[in-house]
Amino acid sequence: MNLPWYYGWNIVAVSLVFQAILFGSVFFSYTLWVGEWLEDGRLGVTLTMVMVPITILNLAQSLMAPFAGYAMDRYSIRSLICIGASSAGIGFLLISQVSTFWQIIVIYGTLMMVGVLLAGPLAAQTLAAKWFNKNRGLALGLSTTGTSIGGVVMAPLVTLLYQEHGWRDAHGMLGLVFIVVIVPLVWMLIRNSPLDLGIEPEPERLAHAQEEIPSHFWTANKILRDRVFWIIVLSFLPLVTVFGSVQQHLRPYAADLGVGSLETAYLISIFASVMIGGKIFFGMMADRFDHGALFLIALAACAIVVGGLLRSPDYSMLIFLAGLLGFSVGGFLPLLGAMVARHFGVGSFGSVLGLIGPFLAINAFGPIAYGYLYEVNGSYQIAFLISLALLVPGALTIVFLRDRI
């Protein structure tokens, strides 16, 4: 059965929704939760301590990513997303009732981890890779804009929620949204592949310089012994570490410059808004141009941002830097997905993407390191200088990415 409208775009649309609410509430709004938890005397946390939950979350989901990737290639992605959304919803509900900060750490390391792992970009990108051929780069880019849309919408909304109702009730409300809205939506509309609906898959792409290898299953051992796998890991790790650390410290850094919480929320919205365009841009360009060159553009933008932050910019410059950081971060998921699909095919897309996770887990310590360096030095200057140095090996490594013969 052929449909006038390709159903794969419906899959992409639903992916935008569940990622927007989940990542907007967890990652983009975390720097806002940080401010509330620091001001809550009952929790008694320091800047370094308050970065522990997000660090544990990033570390745990990175270590568990291979298992999730394996599951995405072999089981119902729709069911896995529903499990993830339910887990995140329960996590938010429980956080609204915590009495000590260690309980938040445990929830982030378990329930929240399952949520972002099963109902995040890994699921969205695997769906896009399975549903699309000719427009795969564009679909990969669009499918991950949901996380950025979440930053645009959820950061200001979360700010209004906790200002009006307090951070506890705000968490409770968000938990209900996951369980009452996201789970039913995903179950009704998501399908794992065109075969599930009995429709023809999207036609193959036209021949061009970015042809991928034929699709087949790769074993974990073969993936780990592959040169391209390690080039991807060693190139992306510095970039992810730097922009993740800057993102999570945006509010305390802005506060040092005299910027209020609502203005910081606007910065996050600008960051996320530009990231949407960045993901679409890099996704479209990945269908046409060299992936390594595109990666270097994203990395250079990140380096400019860090250099700008070293100069203690005014709010107008912060707006520009937030937007440029969004453009840089926008290249991460589309380029990572495009490189994996091109060099390993779609048959093991989830498995390869999942195996990359543990090796990117080191980036989870970035926010804590930033907090420690700030507390020791009284500023972020040393952290920013180290960040610039970290970006150099990433730029050098990507040069070795070549087409398979």
C-alpha cells in the first residue's frame, strides 16, 4: 500500500514531541533546577555537589547505551520509548517528594537514566535511519531537533512553573505530562519500520560522494576493532565534553556577570532555537558534503564560544555566544548519526551508536570539573582555557576519517 504522504515524517514529528518534553525538562532545564536547589536551604548543597545528579545521569546512560542500542535493533522501539517516558514521569513525581539531595542523585541515576536512554535521540535516530533512505541526513537532523525545541519551550515554562508553584510542584506536574500525554501519543502513532504499516520504504538515495556501505549486522567485537569507530569516538569526545560543561554552568556563569534567572532562561531558549537550525543545517549538509569538514565547522564554532566567554562578555554578547553554541551543538547528533549510517550501515545503527556511548561517558565529569575549578580559582577562566586545549585533539583526529574502500 502506497500513501500520498510518507508516514516516516509522522514518525519524525512524534519523535520531536517526546524528545522536546523529556530533554527540555531534564537537560536544558537542569541549570535552572541548579539555582533552585542551591537556594533551598533544606537540601544544603554546594555548586560541585549539585552537579552530581546530571553527572551520574550522563555517566549511567553512557554505560548502558550499548544495551539500549542492541535492544533498538532487535525489539519494538515503540515499546521501549513508552517504558522510557513512563520511567522519566515516575522520576519527576518522586523528585517532587524528596527530603534529601541524595534521593535526587539516585533518581537521576536510575529512573531518569532509563527515560533519556529509551525515549531520547538514540530511539529517534534509529527510527529515522530505519524509515528513511534518500533523505536520511535530513530526517536524522530533524528527528533530533526535538531536544532543541524542548530547550526553547521548556526552559521558560519550567522557570514560570517553579516561580509560581515551587520546584517540587513543578516536578510533579511534569511527571504527569509524561505519563498522561507522552505514553499514549507514542503508542498510538509510532511504528518501528515501514513494514509494520505494510507500506513501501522511502526510495534509495541517488548516487553521490557520501555513499554508505551495504547494511548488515556488525558484532560488538567487530565494531570495537574498527578504525572508523575509534576515529568517531576520539573526535566527538572533546567536543561533547566542552559544550556539555558550558551548557550546564550557564546559569552560575551568567549569575557571576549579574544576569538574572529569567534572562538566563532566555539565553537557553536562544541556544536551543539556534540549535534547531543547526541540526537541520548539518543534517541537510550531511547528505551532500564531507562529514569531517562539517565536524570541523561545528568544533570551530564551539572554540569561538569558549574564547568569547573568557572575555567576561556583556549580555548582548552572551546572546550571540549562546546562539553560536547552539549552532555548534546542533552538529553533534546529525553528524554522529550520519557518520555511523554511512560507515556501518543501518542494520547495526543502534548497536554502533550505543557502543559509542560508554566511550563518551568521560564527558559526564565535565560539569563537576567545571564546578571544582570554579570553587578553587573563584572564576571559570582556567576551565575555559582547558576546554580550548581539549578541542585540539578532536580537530586533529577527524582528519583521518576516510571513505571505506
